Amino acid sequence: MTAKIISGTEVAKEIREELRQEIAGLKEKHNLVPGLATVLVGADPASQSYVGGKEKTSIELGIYSERHDLPEETTQDELLALVDRLNKDPKIHGILVQLPLPKHLNETEVLFAINPQKDVDGFHPVNVGKLMIGEPDYLPCTPHGIQQLLIRTGVQVEGAEVVVVGRSNIVGKPIVNILLQKRAGANATVTICHTGTRDISFHTRRADILIVAAGRPKAVTADMVKEGAVVIDVGVNQVGTTAEGKRILVGDVDFEGVKEKASAITPVPGGVGPMTITMLMVNTVKAARLAAGLA
Ligand code: GUN
């Protein structure tokens, strides 16, 4: 079997078109323009590229975008002061502090300082807790994008055996909580594997849907995948640079091998990546609605 390619680029385009119309309607009927502030500390090239993509997409969709690029040596107090200012700014409905932060900064304290109503990443403990009890305001962008990819490409999620490789707070843990919810597009049986798992293949070979966010190229190879499984590759690993200086990226899944066994697979790039940015836009529009009492 050669797998169908699940195009995040295509699905993201479809959602962005819906959003563009919604944003135009908010402006026309309520004179409401959703506003997003992105904060980047330091000059990590991957983070710069991600924040650039978020800014570009906001502008394309008609979202007011404010970018705050701070130097590497920014102090914790300076960063907290900026977050406080953005918390109080009525033009700003969503605040995104790009992670990881430089080592000298306390990431947890910064995430806790963001007003939960403006936490469009869904990383504040209030939002993490709301998801856990099935009452979410904002779903974290990457896992929400994965769920939308599955739903919108017709993958049967309800009742499926889902195995997740990787337990990060950004992907692994929230995708488990999302797909566990007792509702349409979820209601799956979920297993999470990590570096402490005794026999990862034992679990991955049982998966109808295998979600890989391990942070390592070829963490999943064909022998670890069940015939006909749907494979979602969340990895973004830079393995080199082209002659023009562009980053060469691969996922966490051995794409060439696994595509011969899976029924469907996401590519890298063009799979989960475009969905993450799009779901950030979805959350920003939701934040603007909630702030205006229009939810
Ligand atoms: N770094 C990697 N993924 C993310 C994300 O979804 N949000 C933020 N803020 N930083 C990230």
C-alpha cells in the first residue's frame, strides 16, 4: 500500500478561507478587528521563521498584528513588563510568547503571567485545566491542528486506537486530552509513549492513528507501524542547509519507508506545520469574540 498524502497546506487553506470571511464579518457588523501580539526573545532562526509565519498569516487574514522582537539579554522583569502591558491593551486579544525562551528566563513564570483570556497558545494552567475537564476555551494550536487534519480528511477518530510518541506540554499531553474528550472527532482510546516506555514498538504497532512528536529524525520506522495506519508526523528537524541558505527539514518519521505501509501520512514540510499557524488564527478570532461578548 502506498499512503495517501494528508496535505496540511490544503486543509489550512480551507480553514483560512472560512476565517477570512468570519474576520470580514466581525469588522463589518461589529467594527471588531482581532489583534495578536507575538513576542520573540533572541535570534533563534527556527523561532524567527515561526514568528514570521504567524505575523504574515495574521496580516493576510485581516488580523491586527504586533510583533515584539526582544534582544537575547532581555531580563525576566522586562519580559514580564511587556506581557503586563499587552494584557492591558484592548487592541490585543491574543498574546503569543514564542518558545523556547533563552535559558536565563523562567518560561513557566512568563506563561503564568499571560491573561488566560488572551492565552491563544492554550498554555496557561487555567486553560490546560479547562481542557482537562472538557471545558476548553483555547485548544493548543498544534494538537488542535492535528485533530482538524484528521476530521477534515475523513479519518475515523471515534473509537480508534491512537498512540502518541512524545509527552511534551505543547503536543503530546494536550493531543491526548483533546482526543480523549467524549465528543465528535475525538472519543478515541489514547496511549502515550515516551523515553521511559519499555517497548515503544509494542504500542506503535497497535495504532490505527500514530502521532509522532519525538523530536528526533527516524524515531519511527516502517517496522513500528501497522499496515494501513494513519501516521501524523509532528517533527521538524533541521538536517542541513541548501546552497541558498534555506533550512532542510525532515520529520520524526522515516517517510520513505512508512509511506509504503501506512494508509495516509503527513509530509514534512506541508503537514502539521501550516495547521499550527492556522489554529493560532482561529484562537485569536475566538479571543476577540470572547472579549467582545460575541462568543
Ligand atoms: N514553540 C514550538 N511550538 C510552539 C507553539 O505552539 N507556541 C509557542 N508559543 N511556541 C512554540
